[in-house]
Amino acid sequence: MRLFGMDITRSRAAQKSMSPVSSGRRGWWSVLESYAGAWQQNVEINYDSVLSNHADFACRTLIASDISKLRIKLVAKDGDGIWTETSNPAYSPVLRKPNSFQNRIQFMEAWVLSKLQRGNAYILKQRDGRGVVVKLYVLDPMLVTPLVSENGSVFYQLSKDPLGGVEESVIVPAREIIHDRFNCFFHPLVGLSPIFAGGLAAMQGIAVQNDSTLFFQNGARPGGVLTAPGSIAQDTADRLKAYWDANFSGKNSGKVAVLGDGLKYEAMRAKATDSQLIEQLKWSGEVVCSTYHVPPYKIGLGPVPTANNVQSLNVEYYSQCLQVLLESIELCLDEGLGMVETIGTEFDTDNLLRMDSVTQMEMLDKSKGIMSPNEQRKRLELKPKPGGDSPMLQQQNFSLEALAKRDAQADPFGTVPAATPEPAEAANDNAAEAEARAALIEIYKGLR
């Protein structure tokens, strides 16, 4: 078959020699368990329920939005080894507009969410007649299976995905797929989502919220027991229990009940304060944050640190959570687009690590002599001014070259006093001066 202008064909024998890699100890479609044997005990993690947990949802969307809002720059290394932004007709268009239905923010958000939710992001390339990548598509990770041949070559089996341009099931070589993965615990080609570790805590938080919601929907009236002053027959107890369950439990909790024969109702449900409802919710949220390496205050769990330095908080968040994701995407793009060593991609992190105005002005003031005035103005999004392209210092500062010339002198600091002229030389100088004076006098007389 043809895929994006390429002939993709595999013989039956070759297909039989390839086998799907394992995503866990039980194969590719293993059950997501919180511990070994949990599924047999009906203690399983519902993937869709975990995605709806407020802490898990906040962590994923925070990371994805923070990364997607960063502009991807195409940079080139000059002769001095400095990377500066540039443009290239082979790479700039696809970085600016990855495909026909997504802009760069939507594309990168889909990439990051796929990696966070499934541990893997599969990006299919579309090439033109020159072999240059002109389109990129984020595939549904559930429709892609990595394959390994007998000689160790890697292929990917793609199921039908019309939005991604895959019209029918096909096997493509690894060079046509950008595969970004992390947490590869069981196989180097299969990543694991943080949900693998934080799913149980997320399910606990959802259970606490569901129970609390049902409790308050029932008028905040707890369940309990019926007690009689004396002994009653078993059939009478069963009849009363069935009647009570049918009319005053579950969604009917809170209705008015009329009791006789000395029957009493005693509440048995623990109070919210006794069950530490808020503490349980906070703990489950903090566990989810720890699996994503997101500081809890970033999603509203706990107060913001009192350190009066916005940049230091953002640097901490960047280093422990975002940096590995950003650098992984940069490297995947460099390799996937076939870039050479002197050109590559780089996220513009200035907006992410932006300082408060006071700290920023102090930094720019201390950068005099290192940054030119126009470079400083650019950091403030101001237009350049004539004559501001060179770093400047005050007059009392000397260049290293000038100081080296001074130090090369025999007496650079003038510690040896200047020699006085000899008496004979002084006499000759006085005689010459007298002759010159006399000559001037004669000239003056002749003019009169």
C-alpha cells in the first residue's frame, strides 16, 4: 500500500517474524493493577475514573498547557559555538504549522497529553517528494503497537486512524514514527504513565468524593440501626430490615419514618471530622502530584511558598517536572526531522521562567558590560535604539588589551623617579635658547 506517497509493503513471512513488545509482565494489553493480584480481588484501577480525578486532571492539563505555550525555535550553531535563532525552508514550516487541522499549541498539547496519559506519544511523519517532512500527526496511542523483528529492527503496527492519515492497518518502519516515551520500566520501547503509580490514590479520592456527594444528597442524614427494648423473632427482624432498606436507605435516606413498640434509630455513620474527610482528599491529591513531580501548590493544594521570588519557584517547577519532558521533545524533533549537528530545535523558556518586574530590572542593571543596551531592551520587548548594539561600561574601566600593554612596560606603575639632565646638557640647552632669543630680537628691530 501507499502511505503519504511511500510504498509500505511487508511480506507475510516478514510479518510473522515480528512480534509485539510487552507493556508489562502480562503482555501488551495487561490489566492496570495497583498491586499483583488486585484484579482477581476486584480491586482494579478504572482508567477513565482516574482521568476525572481533580488532582490528576489538574496535573496533566497544567504540564500540557505550560509546554504547549512555549514557542519552538529553530536554532543554528555559529563558528563560536553559540546557538542563535534562524529559519530554514526544510524545517521552519512544519514547526510553525504541524498539520492542516492543528496549530502548534494544539499539536504540542496533544503530544504531551498522550505521553502523560499513556506513557507514549506516537507522531507519524508525512513527507513530500524530496523526502522532507512536511506534516506531523499525533496518533492515538491505543491504535499503535511497537513490533520487533528477529534481527532487532523496530516497526510499528498502525490501526486505522483516518484523522492521522492511516486509511487501513499497516506496518511502518521506525524511521516514519517519532516515538516519545518515558518511565520505561518493563521494556525500552514502552513507557508507563504516572497513572501506573498514582491511580489508586486517585481512585481513593474519587471514592471519598462520591460517598460525600451521596451523603449530602440524602440530606446529610447518616445510616444506622433499629433497636428494640426486648428480644424479637428472626422473621420479624428480617421483615423490619427489608422494610427499612426499601423505604429509608440509599436514595430514600432522609425520609420520615414512624416507629412504634419502643423501636429506636441509632446513627452509625462516622462523622466527616472523625473520618478526616478533608485530610484524606488532600493526601490523595498530594500523592497524585508526587507521581507527576508537580508542586502541590501549583494545582491549589496547600498555600503558595512565602519566598518572595517568583523565578525561584518556577525554576524549581521547571527542573523537577518540565525539563526532562522539554528536552525529550527537542531531541525527538531533531532526530525525527533529520537535522544535522549544527541545527536543532529549542523551546523558548523565557515566558515560563519570567521574573517579577523588580527582579528583572535588577538583573538587567547588573548585566551591563555583558549585554548590550539593545539586548536588554529586547528582554523588555522594546525596540532597539541606534548605537545600542555594543556592550557598554563606564570610562574608568579599561580593556584587558590596554592593561596588558601597560604591564609589559619596564616600570608599568612609574615607581622609579625620572632622571635629571646632566650639567653639560643643561648648559647647551641654555646657550641654544639664548641664541634663539637674540635672533628674535634682531628680527624685531629690522621690522621697526
